[in-house]
Amino acid sequence: MINDISRINSTLGAVQENSKIASRAKTPFSEFFGIAMDNLNAVNDTVKTADKLAVDFAVGKLENPETLMIAQEKASLAVSYATTITNKILDVYNEIMRMQI
């Protein structure tokens, strides 16, 4: 899962870099894209933290299992929330594409 998010981040980073080259002015899309990328990076960090704590727990470095459970639940909620937001954005996009001009 982390590899998939990292791959998405690198691809989106390239797209963002290309959009910066194409236009130096702030556009509503670039601001929205920046916010979306910040949120995806936060979700990725949450998942990485939960994975690190799981490894620490497996090798005996983590003494408090509640910390692991809380981190895993936070990661699960973050991914679920990001997926829901993505689906809503796609629904809005599809609705806009169905509009007749």
C-alpha cells in the first residue's frame, strides 16, 4: 500500500511540476491540487507511522500495544476518509461531464 501511495505521489509530483512550469500564476486548480496533495501526504504519513509501529511491536520494541491499535485505527480512518473524498470528487466530475451546454 505504501508503495502505491509513493508511486502516486511521484506521478502527481511530476504533474504538479509540469503545471508549475506551464503556469507560474496561482490558479484555483493548482491551489486545490496543492491542498489535495498535502492531505494525501498526511494520510501517507499516518499509514507509514502505523506500519512502523507494527514492525516495532513485532520485534518487541513497542511495549504498549494500545499505541499500535490507535495508530492502526487512525490510519484506517484516514484511508477511508481519503477514499470517500476521492469518490465524491469523481462523482462531481462525472455529473459535470453529463451536463449539456
